[in-house]
Amino acid sequence: MRTFSLTLHVWRQKNAKEPGAFVAYKAANVNEHMSFLEMLDVVNQELIAKGDEPIAFDHDCREGICGSCGFMINGEAHGKQRGSTVCQLHMRLFQDGEELWIEPWRSAAFPVVKDLSVDRSAFDRIIAAGGFITAPTGTAVDGNAVAVPKAASDLAMDAAACIGCGACVASCPNGSAALFTSAKIGHLGLLPQGQPERDRRVLSMLAQVSAEGFGHCTSTGECEATCPKGIPISFIARMNRDYIKASVTHRVEVDRGGSG
């Protein structure tokens, strides 16, 4: 079993209003089988033992499922291992003596809560704006009653894999939430159950994206490269098509005196 030492330059910041700065820490006797968060746990235990404030960071399941964890490591969202969250990034990928610069997601829409922890509730408000379907209550419909083409169901599952971690926003030079939003719009828009509200969904959710202060997508592809679930930017193109169609339909309804 290999053990080694690292120098960590960690961004420390009390809250969104206070200035922050990098603080250097020595991580000694790092076990190669540790995850990155487990390594930080050990560093925090040492800080607490000395009476210092531990490093704040978001986490929950630590299995790459919940999307809670996430920060930049040497300028890369979730670190250098592709298709992985930071909780599934293992220390065997690092070498003795490495220096690591660790900082939170950088986005005006993600204010710093403390240190590496940021407020991603903007994502929740985008979902609340239209990331749902309306279904009548009563006896459950038989699962086979609504036929879904295999290609559509597979593509919808690809989009639904999004865990909302925010890596796409943090890695985008414009701070765009296009990949996240397109995944949430796409997985409903591909299914029969999502069709009745398809136009209203894309208009409402993209209006909320703008209200939250996210940047515009210019198709740099950084979001796709850093997404831990490998969601392709083709969903952004699909979202843009839906938006154009919904905008035209909505305008026609208004011109005709409809309720749209």
C-alpha cells in the first residue's frame, strides 16, 4: 500500500460577502486507496485537533450519485479523472509531493456559502419553473399503456442521468447552465408524458435561467468534457430547437388572442 504527502492550497472564505484566499496545508501519509474527500476528512481531523476551523465542502452519498460534492482541483471540475465526481476521485491518481489548488465552483449564480461550499439553489428554482409534468391522480396507469419508443427512452435516460452537480457551470468560460437545463428539459420532452407542457416548460425554465444570472452558451464544449455523467451537448441543440418552436407558437397564440 502506497502512502505519500501532498501540499494543498485550499480556498478559504467565511461567506459570500467576505474576501477569500488560498491557504496551504500539508496532507501527510495519504493512502492511495482513499477518495479525495476521505483525504480532506483526515486533513479536517488534524485541523480540529489543533483547534482550527475545518475546511467546509459539500458531500452526501459519496457514491457519485447525489451530485452534492464538487469543486475545482488544479483548474479542473471534479479533478483529472474523467467521468467521475470528486467523491469517486481516488488518491492513487496522484504522486508524492504534488501541489494541488482546490477552489469552489466559480459562478455569480453560485454564491459561496463557506470555503468550497456554494449555494446551488438556482438549479432548484430552474427545476421548479418547469421541470415537471402534470398527471391526474387516481388509479395508477398500467406501465405498458403508454408506448415509448426504445430510442426515445434510451435518450431520455441519458438526459436523466444529470445529477445537478454544477460542474458544467463551473467549467464553462461563460458560466452557462445550458447543459444542466437542456438535460432537465430533454428527458421530459422525449417522453409522451412530457408533451402537453413541452412548450411552456422550455420557455419557463429558460426564463428562470436568465433570471438567475447564468451566462450564455457559446458551444465551447467544456461542459460536456467535465460532466461526470457524460451528457453530450447535443441536448443543448435539442433545447434550442424546442425554444425556437415554442417561441413562435407562443407568439402566434398571443397574436390570435389566445391564452398563451
